[in-house]
Amino acid sequence: METFKTKALQWALAFDVFAYLNSNDFSDQYSKFDTLLGVGIKQQLKCDTGNAFEQLETFRLANPGHLLGFFSYDLKNETEDLISSHPDHLQFPELYFFVPEHLILIKNGEIEIVSDNVDKVLNEIEEQVLITNTTQPGLNIRSRFNRDEYIEAVKTIQQHIIRGDIYETNFCQEFYADDCAISPLEVFTHLNKISPTPFAAHFKLGDKYIISASPERYLAKRGEQLISQPIKGTAKRSADKTEDERLKAELKNHPKEQQENVMIVDLVRNDLTRAAKPGTVQVEELFGIYSFEQVHQMISTVTCTKDEAITDVQAIKRTFPMGSMTGAPKVNAMRLMEQYERSKRGVYSGAIGYFGPDGDFDFNVVIRTILYNAENKYLSFQVGSAITHTADAEKEYEECLLKAKAIFEVLGNPL
């Protein structure tokens, strides 16, 4: 099956647009498929902040089948009185969705192809000659912050917390490379191999690429239930099993990590009340510890029954962006981070996913993700860390590097 997936992705590269969503065999009670690949364009919607959600509402009504696409973090400027003033070197649209010409679904080892010419698609995929992965030459990766600047910024942000402007925030920094050339598929394949995650994604939009190893679900809809699974709390892995279990237990019982997590759970609960049938918001799991190839994560699950008077797009608009990437209070935190961060977040901190013909949808949080503009040869990845009153600035910087460890490795810059 992995060979088929790789061949299908190679085949998809010949098209201007494709979206590949891969669960890497992680499954939970909300999983609907192992892999979803949409290729080619029947219809598309590309727009920036203004009335993007309204345009998506109209687009979805006109196209009730599978839609794949992404939301940029900067759509926050449409939902709240906010701005994004930092330079945009990547030039992704702020919202993009498309109706695929060909759709491939893989579940329980079975392949379903939805296309006007299924046999042709299958033959073209099977005829693909697998490209041998090559090692990515080391890129000249730089940061918008050096270590001392990041630590100083964290300490300044903590003064806002002391004053009561915010309680907690997600402070992000960008790593980037100018004038670089990569093979997006090879980089994605390598990243997905060393850091397989439940919400991995590879997206091509013309000359722009998203290469994501996201472990986090932003929002899903199953029937009339909405599900959000914020991540707050990260610990490194160890090859020694005893040490690994110790690190895992330490994360689960760490007061600072629990404090961060519960703040964001409260924020997500509040967000969901804006789309929920009254009295239905509940925390199904608090402080769950989940282990991935690179890190242990603390993940909580918040659910509700969607208010039947609220459309699916409205439910997303009312909860966007994900609380784990903002802070509390949400609007104050986003406004402050615009002041202290040095890069436009763009697709980073946004969401990638799909709407299905059955009315369900599922979107990740765009983290642990490389963004690449092949035309101007600009590559970017951002990492964030939760800043609270008790946060240790140096440890938060180290946590950023830990989260980006796999990305540095696949770009030929192992830490």
C-alpha cells in the first residue's frame, strides 16, 4: 500500500493542484479513512480576507461533494478587528478550496477511486516508476530571532501577563531559507517517514507547496457532533524505554504543562459554545498523553453538538483559528503576537482538510510544517511555544527546536 501511495503522489505531481491527507495508520473513534488524495481541479475558490468565509459558504452549497483546501491563520482579520502587517514571502492565498477531478480514498487496505475515467487513473499510477529518494543537501537556514532575542521577547511578553493583558499566548518564530531549491515530494516522503503523524498533509497549489507533519486536529464534524483536540504540552522521546516512560509520566504530571493545557481547553470550550447546542459542550478527555516518533504530546478532547441553526462554515468561522495557536484571552493574544512576532504566519497556524459529501469535515492545525514557494525559491517553517507567567524562556526556546527537530533533519540541518 505504501508503494501505491508513493506512486499516486508522483502521478499527482503532473497536475497543478493536489491535496494529500494521510493518517499514517493512526486511528481513533473519529477516523473515517487512512488516506485521501484529491487531484486536479473541477472547480476552485481562491480568496483573501474580506468575505472569504461567505464565499466558501456559497462555494460549498454549489459543490456538495468532496472539497479539499486550507484556511490561513490571517483569516483572523475577517473574524475579529485584527491586522497582519508582517512581510509575506510565500504568497499563498488566505483561503483555497477545490473540487478534485480525481479522488482516491484508502481505508482498511481498500482503494476507492472516484473519477470519470477510473481505469486510466489506475493505469497511470501503476505505470509510475518510483523515484529513489535522495538526501536533501543542507540549506542555509536562518531565523528571524536569535536565541537571545527570542528569550528577551518572551520576558517582555511575560510582563503583559503580569499586567493582566493576557493569561497565556503562543509565541511563534520563523526559520527560513532564501534562494533554495528542494524536491517537495522527496522532502515530504522523508519527513513523513521520520515523523509520521495522524494529520500529515502534502498540498500543491501551482508553484506553492505545503509539507506537513501535523499531529493536531483543529475541528472535525461527525454527524452533528463537533470535535476539537488541542495540543498543549510537549516532551522529547528517548530510545531507552525506561527513560521514555519517565519522560512520558513527567509530562502527564507536570504542573506547567497541565496549566497550559487547561487554559487552552477552557478557550476551546468557550469557542465551541459559539457553535454549540446550549449545554452540550464537554471535555471528553483531559491531559491525554500520546506518543509520536519525535515527541510525546499532551492532548485533550473537547466536543459538542452543533447548533442546527449554525452552518458548518459558520461553525469553523466562529472557532477559528485554533485556540492552541492563539492564547487567552484569544483576541488580545493574537493582537499582541502581531506586535512581537516578526513574520506573517500565513498558512502556518491555519488548517488543512476536507468537507465530505455526507456533511462531515475534518481539519488539522498547520504545525510542524514546511511552506515552500518554488517560483521565488523561499522556504519557511515556524514553531511556537506556549508562554505563561511561570514559563522559563530558555526552556521554551529549546522546546521550539525540539518541535522542529525532524524538519531540520530532512532539510539537511540536523540539530
